[in-house]
Amino acid sequence: MKKQFKLGVIGCGFMAQSILKGVVLSDFLNEKKIIVSDISDDRLDDVADLGVRITDDNEFVAQNSEFLIFAVKPQHFEEVIKSLNGYKPDKVISIMAGVKKNTIKNAFGVSAVRVARCMPNLPCYIGSGVTGIDMSDFNKTLDDVEFISNVFNCLGTVLSIDESKMDAVTGISGSGPAYVFMFIDSLVDAGIQHGLSKDEAKILAVQTVLGAAEIIERDEEPIPELVKRVCSKGGTTIEAVKSLEEQNFRSVIGNAVSACVKRSKELSDK
């Protein structure tokens, strides 16, 4: 039976709001085909002006939506399942960090529930994010794969990936914006230390990171070769690079990602 809504969203936090704004403002999906539920009236008010249907009834959302996004905190998932009063959706999209597909299926008590597990990141809210998605449950229905991909294409780049790699996705892109923020903040502090104003240092640091990232995206040259391009023998950059190497900069980043991946696995195994 055809559902009243194409997309239902349970949970209306920051990332859910980003998804809703992305799909509506890009004209990918008509707002009348979307419904969202949350226990917070304030959160629902934040998306009401998009024209989507809002409610506090999770069961109604699940029963009347073709695709159902779970956008709640993992610790609230069990409570949400209870609120569905035994209803079992067919097509689920999960953005819950650390919650495996089998965990979701087991919560419903049936393996027939198809689940796409997604890991979007913070820049999705400005349309410049990246989302790792396991859509293997939908491989036999290309229309469904296309729909799920397009939902997240509205937020940036989509990378189709096996669920077994999702912890690594968390360590690189899911948590990665925090590392970049810290790096830029450190550059700003260093600029201030050497006589720049905070605004001057911020402009220089931010634009440098944006420009460097764009070169990596456009240029086929290996990244180590790009580093060499900036360095000249006896020059200034090579001294900075030597300092970073002496302080094991690469290991510092690698250890941070490893700590993140470890914690992601711990959460997934609970």
C-alpha cells in the first residue's frame, strides 16, 4: 500500500534538521511528502517553516512513511522502538552512531527490515559534508539506492561503503571536523603569538586550509609531492615541516584517529 509520506524522520536534532533543510531547499523532495516527530516542540518549531508535517507521534510517522530515518541518540533507540507499539517498518535509514544494522533488525525482531546505515558529518549542515553509507540491504532495488543516495547528496558528498568500515569512517570524517577545527585554532593562536590580530590570523588560516584542500581534490599529484612543492631547500617551509616530523605529527593524528575508531567499536559492540 502506498504510504502518505515518502520520508519520515524520528528525531529532530541538529543532523535531522540539516537533512530536512537539505532535501527541501534543494527541491529534491516536496515538503508535503515529509513528516518528522520529536518530543520537543521547540525542535519541531525549528523546521515548521520548511512546510514539513510535524508531530510527536512516532508510531504515526513509522506507519505512514515509505522510508523511515532514525535520527535519535543511540541511548534513546530502545525507547523509540517501544513507542512504535510493535510496528515494523520496511525501509530504515539510520544515522545513529555506533548502532549496527543487525542491532536495529534485532530490535524489531525480524531480519526482513532493510537498513541503510549512514555516518554524516557536521559540515552537512552547510551542504559541504560527506556521508559514508552502507546500502547493501537495498542492492536489489536500485530506485531505493538512488533515493537514499540523493537524500544525502543534498548535504554534500556520498561514499558508498561496507558497514565493516564504518568505524574507520567515524574516525576520519565523522569526528574529523573536530581535528581540523583544532588545527585551524592552533594556526590562529600561532599567528597571534607572532603579531597578527585574531581576525587576520583567522582569515589566513581558514583560507589556507580551504585552498590546500581544494588543491588535493583537483590535483592528481600524491599528497607528499604537494608538500615538497611548498618546500624549497634552505627555505622557511622546510624548517616547519622538519619540526612537525621531529614531533611525530603524523603519529599524533594517527593515534587520535585510532582512539576514535577504538571507541566507535566499543560502542558498536554494546
